[in-house]
Amino acid sequence: ERNSEKGYAPPPLKAMERPDDIPLSFAQQRLWFLDQLQPGGTFYNIPAAFAIEGELNIEALRKALEAMTRRHEVLRTRFADNNGKPVQVIPDQVELPFSVEDYAQLDENARQQQVARAVKKAACHVFNLAVGPLWISTLHILNARSYIFTITLHHAIADGWSMGIFISEMAELYRAFNEDKTPRLPALEVQYADYALWQQEWLRGEVLQRQIDFWRSALGENPPVLELPYDFPRPAVQTFNGTAVQHTLSAELSARVREESAALGVTPFMLMLAAFQTLLHRYSRQDEIIVGSPIANRNHSGTESLIGFFVNNLILKSDFSGTPDFETLVLDVRDFMLEAYAHQDVPFEQIVDALVTRRDTSRSPIFQVMFVYQNLPQTGAGLSGIRLEALEHESHTAKFDLSVTVSPGETMAVQFEYNSDLFREETIRRMMGHFENILQTLLEDIELPVDEAEFLDEEEMNYLLREGNRTEKVFEGPHTVPGQFERMAQRHPDETALIFQSAPGSAVTHLTYAQLNSAANRLAHKLLDSGVQREEIIGISLERGPEMIIAMLAILKSGAAYLPIDPQYPRERIAYMIEDSGLQRILTGESLSALFTDDKVRIITVDRADAFEEFSDDNPAIPLEAENLAYVIYTSGSSGRPKGTLLHHGGACNLAALQHEAFETGTGSRILQFASLSFDAATWEFLMALLSGSALVLTSKETIADAEALTALVEEQKVSTVTLPPSVLAVWPQKELPDLKTIITAGEAVPGPLVNTWSKGRRFFNAYGPTETTVCATMHRCEGNYSSTPPIGRANANFKTYVLDEKLNPVPIGVPGELCVSGTGLARGYHNRPELTVEKFVPHPFAETPGERLYRTGDLVRRLPEGELEFLGRIDDQVKLRGFRIELGEIEAVMSQSPLVRDRYVTVWPDTGGEDRLTAYWVPAETENSDPAPVIAHLKKHLPDYMVPADFILLENMPLTANGKVDRKALPRPQKDRARLAVEYMAPRNEIEETLVNIVATLLHHEKVGVFDNFFDLGGHSLLATQFMSRIRQTFDIELPLLTLFEKPTVAELADAVEVARASGIKAKPKIEKAERPPRAARRPERRSGRS
């Protein structure tokens, strides 16, 4: 009747004519295939154990089991391989798989141990599907009136329902043989082989297609996997190791489930499923939640009393995209379940074959979580003078990531079976508690939107919001950057403040704190004399050197705020920053002044020694407060234009104080100034050094870009502290660097092995923080070995961190959410962007002080059980690449401005070496315009080099999902081919070119490199460039500056440069060997000032 309404009523199930080769049912075929894939597994065993009390007739039990074997063909079945195709083999007679073990002579303790081992062994019996039998049973004799009976059936011949049939019929047969009577069992109408033949005959052609079409429409192809917050990395091949924990709901809550289900016109199963899927939605942040549920699938006459593998997996999907209330969700669940029941005949295996085109060996297809609602089996029975009692079975397997079983009763029992290779027990117990909590909350108000239902208990909330955020600390004032720096200058006037050396071995410039303070004061007075107002924004565009630091300090001392502008930026970007910020003055050098042509902006050159000599070197008496603006940093913006973040003195001084405490900086410390001035990391280094009495070590951009030269300078200048993006640290040569005591990585995830390499014998920190939190909000000190990326740590002093969902509700420990930050270091907001400021800096929902704000970072994290944070990625389209913060939307916006582009999408893919690369997909406005070169030129005109994608992939049309979004899964992965290169392939013509081609191919993971290919067009970037030049140095024993590669980026040009270097005898600089050094006191250099 169910299917006849759809126009495809199934034929009646009856005894079938047996062919020579009897096929397997669809479900059996899948288990047979899995056994071929992973032979010897025990995860598809169905074990049971029973305690028997009374005078057992063992012979009658044996006869009962023999009769069961004769009665059910499936108990005599094995599966043969017929040229790669499995068939059923059903002999008339088989040896009975029954044995007797007698432990009566053992003492009580030994007997219990032996029985425990035997029960576990029976449950883990390995079946050979080709040989059979596919079930075993054993009677364990404890004494004359106590026994344990174990039975294990392979799932290919039975299911849970079958076990009930087996025990029930065995009991009746035992009674008959024990009492010498005729068994009261009706004859079986069909055998399982008949069902397999019937299924293969009926479920094909149009009938099968109609059912498949329903599931394809309901689920789509390759349904999304459920990504729960796992404790351990998922193995490459799915494992089935597991265990289970149980909990009983209160009688009151159990009764409420029944009452509310009746009121809504649904079953308790439907209501409980809706609540459970809500929890999965809240845990995973996914709107499409798919779970499986077993269905007996015994709808045909004759199957109710048949042992066999009938159970089917029903796929149940809920959609949370419309933020439904609980009542609406329950009714939606009911409607989907009814439709699913109407299409339950199609075996799950057929749905998988039809919908899953990309198989993943690491997880089960279509659903990874099972939800089961089942009545408790009968646990005891009395028959013919004995008592049979089912024993609890301790599971050591899990077929899915998670299986939840609800057993109804006056108090509902809930069991969570989980894969122990993915989850810890405490995680599952916490989840079980959350299931009960969310069920309670939703039943209290069924009209509550499910995204607003609270499921954390008071203790969890208190820890997540308060106890885990006790970071208050009072640092010594003053709380302005000039005030703190002037305090250092007063305390340590003769200590070195700045060291500048353009390259290892070159001349060195030293400035003491007194000299730096005087120079900054003179420039500050010059600015004040020119009419600078407090909190006026003043631009800085200078090459690396002392003048850059003097300018920063002078602007701050004048009461203004500095805006760093990288002179390497495209002119359009510089012009936008000037216009958007409204700045009227720029401090720059004479050689760079031509970059700034706006008549409204006054250019002040600061790199002439006499530029401001006539001004006073006294500290300016400008009243400043912690809340005053200190600096503005422009970062990538999704609108296509960068946005200016406004940072204040209080946050900067809080940062400097916690740096001093964490990194143990002070007089004698030397801090490398690595970051470009336009990034907030440069401010981090500047504050770390000059507000602690340390020396800031500067060098040229050429040395910064050359890993070999930079590490040589670090060693020569005895640098003690560096802050680097992990991708830079990864290309540093592994020198001893004995004076380097502290390494901080930031800007992107740091691989565990990199930490292990560089943390030996020194402090190593993994720091995290957006510009909006004054550079750094959390830190983790790395100690021990790391197999993967270390956490980003806990909140820094005077910060608070929260992991929240989209509604700003706290999420549990271990569950991903958006990292939100409050505290001293929060920026004011964005310059001239009030809408964005309101969007990102929201009213603090858990504020202890009125008016507090909360910054939404857009970063996805989770809090670990120890309280530290683990970084998981971005929620939006912002990425961190080689330490640069990039809004993918900004790149897309600039691409859209090109008339050559009709549609575009920018994303990040890892290359074959595991390094992330920006990839642009584009659809041309005209089909004949397939050359990306003009589009690349357009991007280079408006964006910094690090924002120009490495790969451009041409598409006829952009693939879209059903809801109109770009279907990332359908996009072709970037290929290492020559399609986007504008030159024809030319093979190496000599030994030097051959060597260089091999180096490029290895570095860039390209199979085919030509001598006229541009290193950067192939995907090279500045970090890989340093590795390339280092290998040239090692291979040819010559010295070529890094600039050579930028001027001569092809193999042919570089080969000529190598020839010239060889001919001129420019040898590579000798490797710096470790030398014996006198004690540190004897090595302290004499304090110097001026130029050396």
C-alpha cells in the first residue's frame, strides 16, 4: 500500500526457483566488499551472552541448535567468489558450530577470569566469509547449575531482530527436545536466499530509479560530511575501534518527551531525533544535518520470523538554514521521515552507489552518525526448568563516528557508542550532558528558535565566561608610548637603543637611548612648529633605518598618530590610503618623495642630517592619555578597499608590558626589526625593544629577504629575540645562533616539526592576534614535542577571549566557534567606516563593566580541555598567507573592475609541497579573451604583490550549488602545467641550465620547467626566492645577491649571471663556523654612538 500510491507496488515475496549462482542481497554485497577491503575485521559481528541458571540438558541444547541450522538456510550459508562476483553457497548439512567448555574445576576467581576472556574472545571471533560457518556458539560450564552461553553471528547473515528470533526459537526447540515433545514453530514460508533473489529481481530498472530519484532530490550528489569536533586526527582509513557510555534521563524528562510528542502528533522518536540533530547543528556549525537510522525492513509476509540481514539504513536529513523554532523543526522531521519510510525499499548500498561519486576511505558514506530508537530487548526468560538472562555486552567496536541509541521506558536510557580513535570519553560524556540539556530547554519552550537554545550548565558557563578569563593585571605607568620611552631614556641614557647594519660585515650605526630621544624630540618640535594637532594622522614612508624609528617616535611625541605607508605599494593603493585617512603630512626620504604628488599633502623629508637640527631636543610637553590615538594600520578589506584600524596608546603600552614579562626583555636584549613598517608586527618589535630598555636591530630590505644573510647578521649582532612568520623561519638555515634566546612565530599556523627544530635550548612562543587587538591577544609557550600545530594559547593580560556561535552564545569546550576578544588592547574601530566598526565591534554581551565592546575576529577556534585555544581557520574569506592578512573579497572586487572579467572566485589551495597558494578562477567577458596576462597586470596595478594569485584558472561558467553559491568542490584543482605561461617550452641547452631547471622544478613542484619560464610566473615568491639563491650559492660556490633573481627571473638569464660570477671569481661567502668565545662579560662591546 505504501508504495502502490507511488505507482510501483512490490510483488509478493515467495519461494523462488534457485539458479546455479544465488546472488547476495544488496546489503550482503556491501559487507562482502568491505570484507574484501579489510579482511579479518570483527566490527560486523553481532555478539550476545546469556547466563543460564538451573539443570540444563546440554544434549537438548545441542539438538535445538542443530534444528535451528536445518530450519534457517542462512545459518548454513557461506559466500564464494565466482570470478570476482560473490554468490551464496548453501549446503544441505554443515558441522554444527557449537562447543562446550568446562570450568567447574577452577576456583571462583580463575573461573570468572576465564569466562571473561572467553566472552570477549567469542565477540571478537574472525569469520571467513568464503569458508563459513558464519556463526559460532559456546556453552561455558561454571558448575552443575550455572552456565554462560555465548553466540556470535556475522552481520551478513543476521541483524539485531534476528538475534531475538534465534533465542526465541532456540528456547522453544530446547523445550521440545527436553520434554520430548513436538516444537510449536510454524513452517517458514521463504528463506533468506528467496529474499535476495526477489530483491534483485524487483529492485531494478524504473522501480529502482524512482526510489533513487527521490534520494537524489532529497540529498543531492556527494552529500556534505558531518564535521564534529574530534579530539584526534581522523585516520586515512576508517577504523572501527570503539566503546560506549550510558546515561538515564529522569522520569520527569522522559514523561515530558512522551507528552509533547503526543501533543504535536509525532512519535517520541521524531522529537528526540529533532533535538539530537539540533545538538549536531550547534556542534558542527552546519545547516544540513544528515544522520542514519536503522529500519527493520521486514514489511513482507514471511520475513517476520526469518533470520537474515534485512535491516536497512534510513537516511534522515534536517535543514537548519532558516533558523527554525523547535516546533517547526519537529514537524519538518516528521514530514521527511514519512517520505523516507515511503522510499525505504531501496537498499542503502544502492543509494551510496548512485549519489557518492567521490569515495572517502576515512569515513562512512552519506552519514557518519547513527540515531537509534529501540525497545529494550527481553532480558530474561524461564523455560523447562531453567532461567535465561541476557548479559550486558561491553562493545569494543563502533561502526560509525557516533551512534546514539535511545531505549524508551519510564526512564529513557541513552547510549553513546563512539569511535575511540576520534573521541575521548570525557568529550562524549560532555556531549551526552548537552543532549539532555538541549532537550530540556527545547521542551520548556517549543517555539524557541533552535539556535537560541542553551545547553551549557551553570558550571560550564561560569568557567567559559568568568573563571577562564581571569587576566586582570596592573602594569606600571605612564600608559602612553612617549611616556614609557622617555622613562627608559631617563633610566638608561647610555644603553644602546638602535643598531643599524645594512648587511653582515658592513658598517654599523649605534644610537643610545639619549641620542634617539634627542633626535625624536627635535623632529617632534619641528612637527609641532608646523601646526600638527593632537591625534592628527601623519604618514611615514621610509626605507628601513634609524630615520624610520625616529619618525615613529617623533610623531607620537607630537601627540599625533603615525600611518605607515610601504613605498613598494602600487601608487593607486598609496593614493587611496592618503585620501581615505585624510592625512596632510608625510614623513619620507628624498629619494621617495616623488611617490607623493598630491598638492594637499605636505612632504617632510627626514633623511638629511641637518633637516631639524635647529629644534629643541627637550621632551615635548604634550598631554596624552591612554585613550589617545597612537597609530593607524591599513589592512585588506573585503569591499575591495583596505581599511584603516585605529589603535591607542593604552593598548600599545599593555602590549609592551606583557612582552617584557613573557619574553624577559630589557637592557642587554637585542630585538630584530624584521616586519615591514606597514604591518602591525613592526609596531610589535618597536614596542618590545624601546619600551623595555632593549636594543632594536635594523637592517636593509635586501638582507631581510635573504635568509642566509639575515641569519649571519643575527649571529653577528647577537640578536636575542626574533618574531617571524613560520614560512620565513622554515627557510632559515639551521645555524646554532647561540645568542638567540627567544623565537616568537605569528601571522599563520606554525607546523609542529618547525617548533621542535627551533625550540631546543630556547624559549619559543606561538602568538596570535589581529591588528584590531593591538597586534597580539593570546600566546602559547611551546614546550616539548609537537606532532601538529601548537595551540595559540590563553588570553594575554587584560584581555578576555570567548568562543561563540553566530548568535554570540558560548559554545562548549572542544566545539568550534568564532573567537571574540575584549580588553585593553581593542582598537577604537575603523577610520571613516562606522558601519564596519559597528559590525565588528559589538556590545559586549557578558560585560562586567557597562559600555564594553567585543571584537569579532572572524577566526574559527575551539577551547581545549586545558583552557588553551586551538586555531582552526577563518569563518569568512580572509586568509593569512606567509604572514600577510588577505581578504579574498578584496582581490575579487579588484578583478571585477576589469572589463575582461565576467565572473571570478578566489580561494587558497595547497600545492604538492603543502604550501598554500592563492588561486583565481575567472570567466572571461568575451570567450576569445582567454589570456590571463591583462587581468594579472590589472591586479598588479592595484594590489601588493602578495595579493596577486599564483594561479589563474579559466572557466566557461562558474559552478554553483543549488542555493546559488560557488561550488568549491566542483572547481578544478590547480595543475602544475604550462597553460598560463606566455612562452613556449625550451629545454635546457647546457649543464648550468640543466642544474638550474632541476632546482626550480624541485622548489616549485613542477615537472616541466623551460629555460625561458619566469620563476615568479611559475608560482615562486620571495621566500622561495631566498631558497633558490641559497641553492645556487651552494651548488655553484658563487655569491649572487637576491636582487639578481628579481632582475633575471628566467633560467636562461640566471645561467648567464652564474657564468659571469664564475668568470669574475666571486666565491660564495664562507660558512660561518662556531668559534670559541670568551665569557659574555668579556665580550660586551664598548658602547658607541654615531657611525662606525
